[in-house]
Amino acid sequence: MKIRRFPYVMILAAVLALAMLPAAQAPEGGEAGTPEFDSCTSILVGRLASVDGSTMTSHSCDSGTDRTWMTIVPNMKHKPGETAKVYYEPKRTKGPNDPDRLETGEIPQVAETYAYLNAAYPIMNEHQLAIGETTIGSRRELISENGIIDAPELYRLVLERAKTAREAIRVADELTRDYGYNDWGECFTFADTKEVWHFEIHGPGKGKKGAVWAAQRVPDDEIGVSANAGRIREIDPGDPDRYLASANVTSLAEEMGYWSKAGGRPFDFTYAYNPDSRTSLYCRRREWRVLSLLAPSLKLNPESENFPFSVKPDKKVGLADLLAIFRDTYGGTEYDMTRTLTAVNRKGETVKSPIATPFMSADALALFRLKRERTICCPAATYLQITQSRDWLPGPLGGVVWIGYDNPATTPHLPFYIGISQMPASYMVDGRWAFSRECAWWAFRTVSRLANFRYQEMSREIEKVWKPIEDKALADQAQFEKDALELYKKDPKRFRERLTSYCHSLATQAVQAYWKLGDDLWLKYSGNF
């Protein structure tokens, strides 16, 4: 093995570059059809592919700009004739009622809007309908300003108005057809208590109002992935159990010159509407890695342009398995960016350099002459969510969202049941543009950023804190839910109070532990800074 040794000055410069790690891991200016950078990963799990029969979807919200606040929006009844305001990019707002948010229009209100967990991208509603997300990009000429609904607002409106994934797709179709979609190409990964669906949507073309979209169901015994690239290929609208699509799905492609029926080629949704996304290794590498970790028996080629839409895993997966995938940085493969960063210790042994981290900034990569790889685990994550929807439990208890703030590799993920009355106070504070000890996100972000000074040592110390917290939450889940179900049958009001206090207690303990951990790391490693 070739050993790289670096002068002290170079190492010091690298440490400083790592310490000032930028918010986004992806390349500046974007690539292959994406508007800003390749960001976010979502994994969808069919109910027969999970160990307990739950459906799951997920979203690593890998962004340097999305806000960090989270709230529970209650169920509300509305009078006939009421309207609902629609806003521009609510993910950028300082809170759910930010007075500075920009209104784009109004639409008729429905008689009842469902309760949901709200965040930069809303997550799950009271009927256990959950959504994950990745931006997949579009041909630029598809983006239209002649519409009032962007992706985050479509999330919100769907969760307010739909109970199932199929109903969510219908609502999204009606809203964008009537009021117009004005955003980039987006993938929504829907999960209800029975099914999971992969839904991709694009604008209708400049100057037009509407959208074009396709949806494909992930088989119940399989698992799919979205990593900022189009994944839906050939579709069969005559098979609504597996495929759904907008009425203009082929006619718009013909009108725009993307495909011709007379040409004799089968219609391919991705290669018609965002073909450049398939050339992006930042996307494809994650697709390969997720599917390969789930089904290593397939021996997928990491250099392939396309991979199976979904795979049957070699073994059924649980929460811990998905969390391990979201923490993956290609260890043990040629794509591990730390594999050549070695040093010789005082015993004369060749070991991985103490400052070797898979989360290097562009400056550090240039310094060490390393090729960037977009790992599944992302230091730019605002949060990671993994949802469970379970039809054998009542909605308030069956729907649960496991949330971890900032880098998944350095933070515990905790359960938030959809039946809680509100999120913990520290989770409702936005910390994106101002440091605050009242903000939970900053407790976890402080630790994750500190880790990059001496990642090899510090990450092990951090794991000693996050792993027991997360492991206990996972281990206690079954018994807590058994007891909570009994309380639900006897006293729904006390059940909701118990549900809320349980989630708040876990979160508060974790936040407190991380503020202490950050202080302890500064104290112990201050001589190395």
C-alpha cells in the first residue's frame, strides 16, 4: 500500500479547512440538471420488505439553507367559501407563521385539513401518510413561472388533504393542473400503511400552467431509492396498480421534441424529461451503494448508468439497517475518500491519519489531491427522517418519525409519534442563521463540526454518546407501544399526554447530552486545535 505523508503545514491547513467545512458537500453550481447541487437521499421500503411489516420512507434533507424548526400543525375544520393562501419556498421561512413569507396566491380551502408534522419539507400526517424527497432536476425549458405551487407547498397541501399515497398523487395532480407547478423536477417518496410510491414531477414548460408527472409503485417486498436523479423509465398507464401518470405525460414530450411515437422507441419518462440526471455520478453512486447494501447478491456494477428501480433485499430490514445505510461513506470500497490518508504513529505502525474524515471540504480534497465522492451520509444534512406507517396500530401511535439533526454519522435518531400534541420547544427554534443554545439543532451541529478536527478519535467518542441513546430508543419501542396502546383504549387524552411526554423526554435528554458533549470535546481536544 502506498503511504502518503504530509508536512505539518499541509496538515494544519487541512485541519483548518475541515473545521470550516461548508454547508454543502456537493459541487458548487450544480451538475447534470440540478438547480443548485445534488442533495438529499430517500429510501422507500415496502411492507413485506421490513422486519415488522411497516412501510417506510425517508429523507436526508441535505441542504445548507433549509430551516431547522419543526412543529405539529393541528387538524382544522373550515367553513364553506374559505380560501387557503399559498406561499413561496416555506422551507426558507423562520417559522410556520413567518410574517415575511411571500404569498403566491390563494386556492379554495377544503372542509377539513389533517394534522401533520411540519418541517422544511412536511413529513407525515395523522393518517400515517408520509413523504420523503429529493430534487431530481429538469430540462430548464420545462420550468414555468406561470404557477403558484412549489415543491414544499405541494408537500403541505397533500398532507393536509390526503389519507393514502394514491390519494396524495391524485391531489397533487389536481392542484398542479389547476394552479400550476413552478419548481424544479422533484421526487416525492410516498408511504401509507399499505403501499409506497415513487412520484416524479416536472414543470409544464415556460409560459404554461400545469405539470407533467409519473408515479411507480415499489413492490411490497422490495426497496427503492431516489438520489437526485430520475428513476422512472418506461411506464404502463394501463396498469394502475403499478403506474400512474399525468394526462399529458407523452403529449408534452412530443410537443417539446423530447420523444416521438413515430420514432418507434418506447417512451422513457426519465430520458424524456431529465436525461442529464442519469449522467451524474453524484447520484448514481448513491443508488448503487444503497441497492448493493440491500442486495449484495446482485453484484451491481458501480459504473452502470442505470440500476434496478427497486430490489428485493437479501434480508428484511429494520430501522437500524436503514440508519446504517444513511451513515455509509463507502467504507471498504475504492470510493472511500479516506483510504489513502495514513500516518505512522509513535509505535511505527501505519494507521489512518487522525484527521482523516469522509466529510472533507473542497479545499481539503484539493490539498490532498483526492477525488470527491458524494457519500450517502452527508455533513450538509439539516436532518434525517425515517418514517414508519403501520396499519395494525391506531394512527396516533402507528405513525412514527425517527429524526436526527445534522450529520447522521454523529447524531442519535429519536422517535416522534404523529399523535403528539407538539414538538419539543428546542426543536421549534430555527437556528439556520443564528446560533442559539435554545435550539436543538445547534447542539448536534456543534458536535458534528467539532468532529472534523480529529475525526478518527472524536467520532469514536461521539459514538459512545449517540449509540446508547439511539439503541435504547429502538429497544424500548415495542414495550412502550404496547403500554401506550392499552392507555389509548382506556383514556385517549392521557394517551396523547403520555405520547408527548415520552418523545419530549427522549429529545430533551439527547439535547442536554450533546451540549455537554460539545463542551467536553472542546476541553479535551483544545490542545490540538
